[in-house]
Amino acid sequence: MRKILILAILLALPFLAYAATNISGTWTVKLDYQGQGGTATLVLKQDGENLTGEYFGARGEADITGTVKGRDVDFQFETVTALIYYHGKVSSDGTKIEGTYDYSGNTSGTFIATRAEAH
């Protein structure tokens, strides 16, 4: 029984390492709000679970703060007119983030971010 447990742990280690998502890099974002689209660019830097970076898009430029826990990503930034919150999930291959966004409770929609460069 002990050998089986040790074997199971050893087999699981590569998957645990793979689960440690790193989303540092540049991302191209496509936004959808009731069939209307927009684009933005995110430059993200991940340090453990902490996420920082910059947003560049229709709302101007802003500093990003957030977290990455497993494949779940949450971040926000503030513009002159709104606090913008994103929640998404990183794809298993680490090349996309899909989720929802909310502009100060007034507007919400979906987004897909695609990695623009290697991390």
C-alpha cells in the first residue's frame, strides 16, 4: 500500500508543476459586449500569486493589480471614469485567458486574451 501511495505521488508531481500557471508577458484582448467588440493589450508580470502590469486600450492606459491562483485570474484597473474588473481562466496550454469583465457595475461582457509573446 505504501509503495502505491509513493508511486501515485511521484506520478502526480509533473501535473502539479504544470498547474503552476505563469501568465507573464503580453496579451491581446478581444472584448465582447452584446455583439459589439473592442480590443486591448495587457502587459502582465506574475510573481507567485501576485499579478501586476499595464492595460492599453480604449479606456486609456492604467496599472493592473490582481492575483493568479491555479488557472484562475482576477485583476482590476482604474480609469478616470470606472473601476474595471476582469475574472478569467487560463487555458490548459497557457495560451489563452477567457472570462468576464465588469465596468463599475454598469457594463459587463466577455473577453478572450491570447498570448502575444512567449513568457
